[in-house]
Amino acid sequence: MAHARRRLLDEVKSLLTNLVTTGTRVFEDPASAVSDDSLPALIIEANDEEVSPLGEYSFGDEGYRQLRRLSVSVTSIAKSASQRDQSALEVEEALMRSDIGDMRELERSSFDSTADGNYRLWSSALAFRLTYQTESKYPRVAVR
């Protein structure tokens, strides 16, 4: 069984697969997402994870509960600004309406475009914080 963090990322990927704009084009490897036949697409990446003891604890044999805050970025890459904006809306609605983790927060959104000759790509990056709990000795299991 994988770490609870990996399982949360798998849930995010599953949730975002088959959105109207991006369909099944959801990747964890950015290089896989950037080709004409794979756009528009989403890229999911785990960034930082803050971990802190929750409540009363001791570092004895019993272990303790941990509060974890995982920062996840979802980048949308598209061939037009309207595709990018629609994709960002779909991602935000899907994640914020989901039950992934104990709490979901949208921390920031950023938008960009790049041009190389006649070819232009539009992107949005949405940064989410997913809060969940584990036991210190059993980080594979998220506790609710």
C-alpha cells in the first residue's frame, strides 16, 4: 500500500480525468503533456507537504496523530485562452466540491501564455492545499 500522500494524488488524478475540456489528458509528467495531440491537458504535481503533530503527543512507542497539508498544483495547458480558462474553472469546481482529504483550499491562481513563432500556448496554474491526517507510525493510512 502506498503512502497516503500518493493515494491523495491518485484521487486527484482520477477526479480530474474526464473533465469536459481536457478529457483523459491528465499527466504527472510535464513532458508528456506538451504535444499537439495531447492538448488541452492537465499536469498534476505535488509540491510541499507540511507535517505537524496534532493535539497531545509523545514520541514514545504509541505514536501520535499528524496533521498534513499537501500543496498540489494543477497546470492546464491549452491552445487558446478560452480553453485554458474553461479548464481552470472545471478543475477548481471539481476539487473544491470533492471530498478529497479533510479540507481543500485554493491558495492561488496564475495565468500565462508563451509564443514561439506562430505557435502559442496558454496555461493556468492552480495551487491547492489538501489537508489530511495520518498516524505517525502508519503514514499509509489517512485518518478521518
